[in-house]
Amino acid sequence: MNKNIYYLGFVSFFTDLASAMITPVLPLYIVYVLNEGIDKLGIVVAVATFVSYFFRILFGYLSDKYQIIKPFILFGYLLSAITKPLFAFSSSYGNIAFLQSTERMGKAIRSAPKDTLISYYAKKDESGKTFGLHKTMDIAGELFGALIILAVFYIYGDSVEVFKNIFLFTLIPGLIGVLIVLFFVEDAKYTHKNLKYRFEKEDSKLFPLLLSYFFFMFFVFGDSFFIITAKEAGYSTTFIPVFVIVLTLTQTLCSYYFGVMSDAKSSVYVLKLAYIFGIFSITALLYDFLWLGFMFLGIFTVASLNATRSYISKNAINQASVYGVFYGGIALFSSLGALSIGAIWHYFGQQSAMLFSLSGMILVLMIFLFLAKAK
């Protein structure tokens, strides 16, 4: 594979290491340290998710139109790196929602151009393998970040001061990722010189599959809610990172495999499997099999992302624009889903939220299978 694929992998490794130090901490900090309700957590997740994904439409379009790739990638990573430590100074869910949205804006800026750069350097007929390898590097960083949090909680406890020091420490790996982009990652030009900045007929054929994914994401029980579920089940704050390690380790072990499967079989086949594992994840939670729930969530995450990104890479004409729409659809549906699940949990209870998630995912899978068979 091209060296830039590996460089970008290491960038994601360090950036996701920093992000993984936030993942198990932030939901607990909002609900149990700041004493905000689960509905407030839903609001934070919804706002941050919307910003993270919706603005990928804009920057995907700008990347296509003005041929801007590396500058967007660099600025996006820099914005994320300098925002994470500021969580240490937050005192309300409103502050956290603003900072999390700003940090996610950095991801919005870099995501579509980064996917385009990966596609540019990927060898023909190996896009699934390339994205699988890159996702493996992402998740390896998340695994190390979760291990660091486990060690910190075990040694120093879970006081408010420990939470704040964790936030501050994320600056170091974040800046390492920025430096790798600045000095090692090479920019690239598009092979198509005269792109029309509208969707071609071939691009529109991708939308039915993407729409099914958007609806499925609406009903997905996100990792923040999984973490609170574990806490409500009686697990200590110190032990919570172990579940995150299970989640990320599962993704690390499965990502490359599902990438290769997307090439060997088809992206549609892998997406079907992903939907099934998504349903298994919430079913496991309902029956108190938390370990299996986190594992199945990990499989769903990597399988669905690898399948959809590979599908776009192989079939889209204006790739960055289609990637932008892909992430924009996730923005709308995932944010509304997080708001709905948080509100249902707050007003009707945890089990009602789980049943809402499960029934919705089953319905989407049934429709997807019916349409795939009809086609």
C-alpha cells in the first residue's frame, strides 16, 4: 500500500487515542459528576453528532470544487486537538455541548477530504482492504486510549480532578497527529480535472443503500448509552473502560476482515451482516449480556462503516460530494435518534428506550432485505 495510507493511519491512531480517553469519561462526567439527566446526555450526543456529520457535506463539496485536500485535513485535526483539553473547564452540559460540537467540527472538516485521499492512494479493487486497514489503525488508537483510562482510574481513582487531568492530557497525542499530517502526509490531486459539481446519474443509484443506513443509524443505541447502561447495571467507574476496551478490541480484530470481505463478496452483503449484529447488540443489553452487547456493537460499527465507505469508493463519480452526503445523512438521522432515545429513557425508562431501538432496527432490516431481494 502507498506510504500515505500508513501515515494517515498513524495520524488517526494518535487522534483516536486522545478521543478514546474522552469516550468512556464524558458520558459519566455529564450524568454523574455534573448531575445532568440522561436526556441532557442525549442532547450533547445529538448536537455533537449533527455538527460532526452535517458539515461534512459542505467540506466535501469544497474539497471537490476547489481541490483542497491536505489543508482541510490538517486544520481539522488541529481544531480537534486544541479543543479536547478545554473539557476540563466545563461546568454544565451546555458548555460540553459547545466544546464537543467544536471538536466534532474538526472531524467534519477533515473527514470527506481524508476519505478522498485514501481512495486516491488505494490500489484498484483494494478499496475495502485499504479502508479496513485504516479503520484498524483508528481502532488500535482507541484501544490504547481506553487502556490508559483504565490504568488512570485504577491508580488514581475517579475524582473530579482525575477527570479534568484526563481531558488536559489529550493535547499531547492530538498534537502528535497534527505534526504527522504537517510533515509527512502528501497532498494529492484528483484524476478527474473537469468535475461537474452536481450528482451524476450514477451517483444517485447509491442513495437507496445509503438511505437504509441512515434509518438504521436513527435507531442505533450509541456507545454513550451503552456506557451509562453498564454504570446503571452496577459496574464501577473504574471498570467501565474495560467495556470500552472490549468494544475497541472487537473492532480492531474485525475491521480488516470485513474490509477484505467487502472486496471478495460485496458491500451489500457485509452491510446485511452489520445490520444483524446491530440488532444482536441491543438484544444482548436487554438480557443483561453487556459483554456481548459491546462486542456486537463493535462488529456492527466497523462492518457497516467499511461496507458503506467501500461502496462509495467503488461506485461514486464525485466521491467527496457523495461522502459528504453520506455523512450529512448520518448527521440528521443519528442526532434525531440520540435525542429520541435520550428522551424516551428519561421519561419512560431504560427498557422502553431499548425496545424502541430494537424494534426500529428490525423493521429497517426487513425492508432492506425485501428491497434487496426485489432488486
